[in-house]
Amino acid sequence: MSLISRFKSRYKDLQKITKVFIQQPQLSFKRLTKLPANLRGFNYSQEWQPSAVTNKQPSFSGLPAVSQSSNPLKSYINSHKEGKGILKWDHYFDIYHQHFKKFVGHEVHILEIGIFSGGSLEMWRDYFGSKCHIYGVDIQEECKMYENEYTNIFIGDQADRKFWKLFKDKVPVVDILIDDGGHQAEQQIVTLEEMLPHLSPGGIYFCEDIHGSYNDFASYLHGLINSLNDMIQLSESGISPTQFQSWIKSMHFYPYVTVIEKAERPEEKIVATGHGTEWQPFLKF
Ligand SMILES: C[S@@+](CC[C@H](N)C(=O)[O-])C[C@H]1O[C@@H](n2cnc3c(N)ncnc32)[C@H](O)[C@@H]1O
């Protein structure tokens, strides 16, 4: 990057920061006070070293959850030597199986953004079985050729909200969304904002290729995490969750991947219950 383009990029960043400070001064300042802890965590992880205990064999089985032999996606990819291309990081196959296995064999509606050479769409069909419905989205017209009786292809830009409106008019249910499209933060953000509310209860939102530390989409996700930890509507009977908390069951982070699981039904209260009769006096609740 030349000095001029680096300067331009810094200037743009500064403009963005100024804009949010003008729009939400208090919240922006509060977030700024979190910067030291954020950097502290980053620095800690950069210098992190395993201790001697990590050289031991795991003392119980069951975790690491998915072994190569029991993951049909791994068997599929390892034997896929010819035909339509599939481009994925190797470690994604365990993550897919971990979150997707409950849908195998059922009537599941899967959307993958980013079709490229069509191989991953075939893989989903093989994995989920003949009852699944597959929707593919790509910006390139050429990808229309992968349409068939169980796969619908939509040509459009995932960063275009109007495209998603048309898509949702045509596709009423999506159970699993895999964002493997352009991988730019703005594309990932628009896609999430348009499609996370549209995901069915119990559905899975899977975003791939979140690359680089201090990635803008990752920062956006950290904003979502702040909401997940909200404790704003506290009462005697517990916490009345926000709409976001009541529907977002969990968020999972892996190298380059974030998975968001939607609740099967909304959580109505978040409560903490004491169980037992013997308590130390130093804490009151
Ligand atoms: C990494 S490839 C997808 C790989 C494929 N899913 C696989 O597993 O083999 C990325 C795809 O995203 C598409 N793409 C790039 N920008 C896009 C955008 N703004 N909207 C929709 N698709 C986009 C590209 O045309 C390309 O086909």
C-alpha cells in the first residue's frame, strides 16, 4: 500500500469514527473505554503459550466432538477428486457437522451465498439427503448453470438490500444460511441484517472467511455479543430479555468462522435460581 493510499484509508477511518461519535457520543465514549481490555486480550492471545498440561492425552472422550470417520462431510470431501470444484478451508468440515447434523435426512432449506464452481451445492445435497431444498446466490451470471430440480439459483449482489427483499419474497423459509460469498465486511453485514431475522426458529447462520485480526465484520459481531450480555430489564423475577437475547441462543467463534444459532422458541425470562439450603453469609441474593 502506498503512502497516499494509506493516508486516504486512515482519513476514511477517522471520518467514520467522527460520524459515530457525533451520532452516539455517550455510547461511543463507553466503547472507547473498552479499548484497553480489548487490546489486553489481543496481546495476551498473541503471546499465549501452551503449558505442559496440553501435552497430555485428553482424559475423557466425547470431546473433540467429531472424528474424521464419523463425519460424512469429511469422507465426501476426501473422496471428491474430480468434478465440480469445492473451495473450503479444511477445518470447516468438522464445524459444519457439529452444527448441521441435526438437520440430516429432514426437509431442510439451505442457502449458500457464493457458488463459484457448484461443487459445494452438490455436497450439501449429498449430506442432507433427498428431502433438502438448496438455494444458491452468486453475483456471477455463469452460476445460473447449477440450477436443477432441487437447486434454485439467484443471481445478485449480497450487499444489495433490494436483492434480499426479492429473495425473501420468493424463498419463505431458510433453515441454514452459509455465507461464502465476497467476504467483504459490508457484504457480510448487509447479509446478516437482512437474513438473520428471516432464519427459521432453530436455524443456523454460518459466516465463513472472516479473515484478519481487527476485521470489521468481527467488530460488528462483537457489537452483537455486547447485546447478548445485556442486563437492562432487571426485575424481581429475573431479566426480561431483549428480542435479540430471546431469539439468539448462541454465538460460536472458530478460526475464520462465526456460527449463530437461533432459538427454537423465544426465551421469555433469564433467571438465576439458587439450589440448596446451606449458604455462606458473605453474599446476599
Ligand atoms: C469462495 S467462492 C465460493 C466457493 C464455494 N462456496 C465453494 O465452496 O466452492 C466465492 C463466490 O462468491 C461470489 N461473490 C463474490 N462477491 C459476491 C457478492 N457481492 N454477492 C454474491 N456473490 C458474490 C463469487 O462470484 C464466487 O463465486
